[in-house]
Amino acid sequence: MAVPVVVAGVNGHGRSHLAELRRLGEQGRARLVGICDLVPPDQELSTGLGAVEYDRDLGALLKRTGAEVTLVATPIHTHLPLARTALEHGSHLFLEKPPTASLAEFEELRAALRAHGAACQVGFQSLGSSAVPAARELIAEGTIGDVRGISGKGRWVRTTAYYKRSVWAGRRRMDGHDVVDGALTNPFAHMVATALALAGAGELPPPISRSSCSAPTRSRATTPRACACAPRRVSRSASRPRCARPRTRPRS
Ligand SMILES: NC(=O)c1ccc[n+]([C@@H]2O[C@H](COP(=O)([O-])OP(=O)(O)OC[C@H]3O[C@@H](n4cnc5c(N)ncnc54)[C@H](O)[C@@H]3O)[C@@H](O)[C@H]2O)c1
């Protein structure tokens, strides 16, 4: 049966989600039942979507439509409040990346998801690609040798127009709220998430303190942080968080 979905935030990246929902609608897998945005969708956006409810208020929209999934493609600092509203109305979530503006907000989100027993997918496209499991298999088989680090490169051009498209773009804080829209937290978040997936990260491990980390500390000139261990090899059975980053080979 087609899953009823509402989308919050449709005038930016949300457009691509509407396009995908049109496709899933044709396949009978999902049904767009409502749009929430501060700005009503224009004629072009509404074309081919059928009779869809619109509201500026996500809670009111969810109450009217009974949507089972809420897709949030709004500015970063609005993700957590909208996610809370969706969960309170018994909806599952698709949250655009980055899911929240800070780790503290992320923990709040995780607690709310647990309390409501809801599922949440974050919009990291690569995690839906078969390339990541294929690369992990190559790593596991040793086909590409000993993996000593994972890095990413991006060459997206962000012009002034990009940062002028919306008031929140490129801001660290706005109206007293964290936004944290930076290169690493937004576009490069795709790479961080992909790197973590390649490293085998699943559940967030407990924080690793400097004192419990056995990885060798390289000089500050090359590695500014004492330890940047990927969670892959962190022992979960140990009562004390233990870092087991593979030791770097002695330099010749
Ligand atoms: N996965 C990807 O590749 C990708 C690409 C681009 C953007 N994004 C993410 O999508 C999100 C939105 O980015 P964008 O560039 O589309 O932003 P945008 O500012 O261009 O569009 C945001 C939309 O949300 C609406 N909106 C703002 N506050 C709202 C609220 N409280 N309730 C309902 N609607 C509200 C705005 O009117 C607008 O239509 C961000 O989290 C961004 O990081 C993801």
C-alpha cells in the first residue's frame, strides 16, 4: 500500500524530493498527502502532484493528513523542532542532512526517536548506494590492501549567489539558534558520513578520552588533534571506552 508522506520545505532541495515522490507515486509505493512550507508551492511545483493539502503548520498538516512519514528539507536549525512535531504526531522521519545543528541537538533527536519508537533516515545519498557496501567488501577481503586512512575531496563551487539564496546559508548562528552551515558540516558532511560508513561505523560509540586512547599521537604539525579514531575498531564489550585504532607503521 502507498505510504502517505508529507514534505516540509519544498522550495529548495525539497523540489528533488517532490520529483522522487511523483515517481514513487506512479509505482504505488508512496503517496504525497501534504506540503508544509512558509511559502506556498507555486504552480510549477504543484504540477502532477494531485490534490495535496498545504499548511504552514506541520502539526496541523499531520493531524489532517495522518501521514506516516515526514520528510524534512528545511533549514538546519528547524530540523529538530519539526522532527519533534512529526514524532509527536506518530510519524516516521526522513531528515535532510545535517540532521541537527549540534551534537547536543543530535542527542535530543536520538532520545526522541527512541521514546517514540520511530525510524529516521538522514539524507546522505551515498548511504543508499551499492558502492559503499561494495567498497567495504573490497576492504574486508584485503583487495585494496591495508587501509590506513580515508579521505575525501570535493570541488563544488559555492558562489556568492549560493550563500545569498537563503538567510540561513553560511551562518553559524541566527536568531539565537545554532545553524552551523559550513563546508564541513553541510556539503562535506556527505564525505564524512561516507567515510564513517566505509570505516564500518554503526552506532555512535561512547566518547574516547585522551587518557584511554592508545593510538600513537603524531606531532601537532601533522595531526592537530590527539586522536581522531574512526569508531570501527572501538571495542563495545569493554566497560571502559577503548580506542583500538590500528597503529601506524613506523616511519622508515
Ligand atoms: N542531500 C543533499 O544533497 C542536499 C542538497 C541540498 C540541501 N540539502 C539540505 O536540505 C535542507 C534545506 O536546504 P535548501 O538548500 O533546500 O534550503 P532553502 O532555504 O533553499 O529551502 C528551505 C525551504 O524550507 C522552507 N522553510 C523554512 N523554514 C520552514 C519551517 N519552519 N517550516 C516549513 N518550511 C520551512 C523555506 O520556505 C524553503 O522552501 C538543508 O538541511 C540542506 O542541508 C541536502
